[in-house]
Amino acid sequence: MAKYNKIVKDIEASIRNGELMAYDQLPTVVDLTRRYGVSRSTIEQVLSELERMGLVSRKRGAGVFVKDVAREATRVNDISLLQDGKLLPEGAETVEVHEFTVVLAPDEVREALSLHDSSFCYYICRSKSYQQKALVIEYVYYPVEVFHDVRIEAAGGSLRTFLKERYGVEPDTFHKRLRTILPVEEEAEIFEVEMGVPLLELEQIAFLDDGRPCEYALARFLGDRAEYHTVDNVSLPL
């Protein structure tokens, strides 16, 4: 994991556990460079990432402050599952693996992951449900040339936790695209909806900190069973 990521996680943990409260000011850039033994540019990268995550607000000439909503912003840039319009606690859902195999990478996956024509991927199709009601369907591809041993038991839990524990790596950045599609027959059956009911699809390409793409994933869900959270920081010219 990149050094700046470790610092981000350390400061994030301080916010999550209440050590840093809403409106608290973070130490100065100079103080943070001394505390963590890194360069000023690394700390600037850390602060930019914390701001992107919706945890802090940077005020020119005043400093960096913890946002009032920071402790609640636990799933920024991610899908949250819903039951009757309310967020499910993390881990409350059950996972059903519909398919786990090794396939020749489809064209769109090969292009997204910068793979060769003869590259293979682990392919996982799974759904997440709560009280026997499907909430999201996921299609995930991992390149065999990056991860040599992805096991079926990992598909029923946290894939990223498995990869981190086995390979000591985790995604550093994500490229995402949200769009509306119509379900195929199998998806309509899983969601128990009519074929014409639209789904939201989140396409995601994950990258390691050395720039290698390592995951291509599609998550398809109904708007009343899941929602996507994001934070945008827009800098307008003066």
C-alpha cells in the first residue's frame, strides 16, 4: 500500500472513532509531514484524498476541518443496500454465487484491464439479498496474470479482503460509470420483476497503486433496493 494511503486510513480512523470530531481542525501540513515523516507533496495528496472522500473541508488561509457529516459518510463512492428505504447494516446481506469460472476475457474486459487477446480472467456472478429479496447482482472479473489463485469460497464473502490477505494488495483508485439498462431474463427472475423494469448499472475498473488495472466489475440494482453515494468537490474559478 502506498505511504499516503496508510496516512489517509490513519486519519480516517481518527474521524470514524471520534478522536477527531466535527469542525475539529487537522494539524498543519508542516506538522503532518513531521508526524508521518513524509514530504509536503505526500501530505497534500493525503488531504486531497480525504476531501474527495467527503471527510474534510479545506479552507484557504484557515486550514483543514473535519466535516459535520464525516462520521456518517461511511460508503462514499459505493453502493449501499436498502430495505424498505433504509440502509442495511454492513454485512447484513447474504451472498449467493451463481457462477465461478475461468474464462477468456471478453472484449470489453480485455480493453478495460489492458489484457492480451489470449488473457484469462476469473469470472464471478453473484447476488446479494436480504430476507430472500435480491438487492444487487454483481459480475466481477479478475485477471489471472495478476491474481493466480482466486478461490470460490472468496466469492461468497469480501473479495477485496481475500485479495488483500492473500496478495497484500488492494485497489488504489477506481474509474466508475453509472447508467440505466434493461434486465436480461435471468436478472428479472432473480429480482422478481418484469423484463421492462429498468436497472441501474455501475461499471467499475479498479487500479492498484502501481497503475495496473486489477478488477472489472458490473453491479446492477433496482433504484428502490440500493443507492449509490458519491462526493464531488468542485473548484470554481474566482
